Amino acid sequence: MTTPAARKLLDGFSLEMTGKDIPGLNEAHHTIPQGTKINVTFLGNEDLEMRIAASKAVKDFGFVPVPHISARRLQSQEQLEEFLGRLQDIGASERIFCVGGDPATPEGPYPDSLTVIQSGVLQRYGVREVSIAGYPEGHPDIPDEVLWQHLEEKSAALATQGLDAVVLTQFAFDAEAVQQWVLDVRSRGIESEIRIGTPGPAGIKRLLGYARRFGVGASTGIVKKYGFSLTNLMGTAGPDRFMEELGNLLEVAPASGNVRTHFYTFGGLLATAEWAHEFAAQH
């Protein structure tokens, strides 16, 4: 049985896909509510045409594309403008997610997402809303105080630029850590919508592989609460327990404000969309 608090957290959820996953979107589109935000990644092994095609497919199916911009992967301002221009041509430039990206050394003039935001380029191509990254369980390579400084600086820069902000988090397993982080965000005067990242249903080994890659905490106690055991890596796990616990924690913390869910679809778009439909239908 799904609690009202968990259903509230699920309401208006968003999804994530890669540029290569148009077939997955085609398979899953009938299960996804119209108007759902679908983020399109900006990976090193995908090119401009793949990213544009994926964003167009999202829009054509009646969803809201949120293309990613990976600052350190951009080789020039011209490359950024070409991408935004192509997105604007298909009506997919209003909302973006701007993140630093994986490369240790910037490939061009943008060392981080803040420099992209401050460039003034985004507004020229119709961008109105920018999602920025949050890390409820920290980052393996960046101290917490630096993460907070970056979040505050990006929030302030977006406000100065007249752009709406969404804080979109790395996926998490620990509901209590997420609740505390949300309250810490609010205590710093950041009132933007927060989308908490969590994995859709996927194989346990795959989930743990992504957790190691992204530096997400995966201690025995936390993953057991999430719904699987480190000693039994067979089968799949979904975010049922996490959603229930986080929904209940946020319900008793009214200062948490507008919090929704963002699903990383490691197990596929269809599996995640079907899980969300079934979870919401439980009473």
C-alpha cells in the first residue's frame, strides 16, 4: 500500500534517458504521463545529432525535454551556441540541465556550470529554466563546503540572470540523509523546486556499479533499508521503500517545500514508467 506522502513525492516525477535510447522511449511512451519532464544526457560517446534527435523524440511524444549541457565537454562557445540553436529550432531549449561533467580537464572555455550560466548565452536561445546539481550524500572528490558554495553561487547567478532554477540531485539510497539535506538547502534561502534522484527498478549489481561510479554511499545499513542486501546481489530492486520513507519524512518537515522525484532509468524507461504507474495505483 502506497501512502499519500509517497504518492505526493511521486506526483510530477521526471525521467532520464540517453541520446541512444529513442527505441526505449518509443517502447515506454504509452506508460508515461503526458507533460512529464524527460532529461536527455550529454555523454562523451554521443554526438550533437543524437542529442537533438532524442530531444525531438521527447517533444514529439508529448513530453517536456530537458537536455543536459556538460560544461567541461564543450570545446567552444560556438559549440554551445550550435547546440542551443538546434534545440531552439525544435522547440526544446526552454529547459536545460547544466552540469560540470566528467572530464577532469575542461575541453574548452567552461570549467564548470557556473561559467555557462554567467556567460549570458542561455537567454539568447530561449532558455527559461535551468536545473543545477545537488548532492545529498556528498561527492567523493569535492568537499561538502565546496558543494554548498557552488549550489549557492549557481542559485544566485540564475536569480541575477532572471532564470528559474531547479535543484536536481544525484541518486540517493538514504532517505534520512536526503531529508536533512533538503532542510539544509532551505535553511540557506534556496526555495527552488528540488527533484530527488533515485534509481528506477534495476538489477542490484547494476545499481551498485552505478553507485560506485558516482560515489554514492552504499553501506550495508543504507542499502538494506533501500530494499536489498550486499550479500545477495541477485534479482532487482526498486525504490519502493525509499519513496515511502522519504515521503513520510518530508511530510513531517513542512519547511522542505516543493520536492519531487527524478528517476535514473538504469533498468530501462519502460520498467521505470510501469513501476511508477503501479506504485501510484496502490491504495
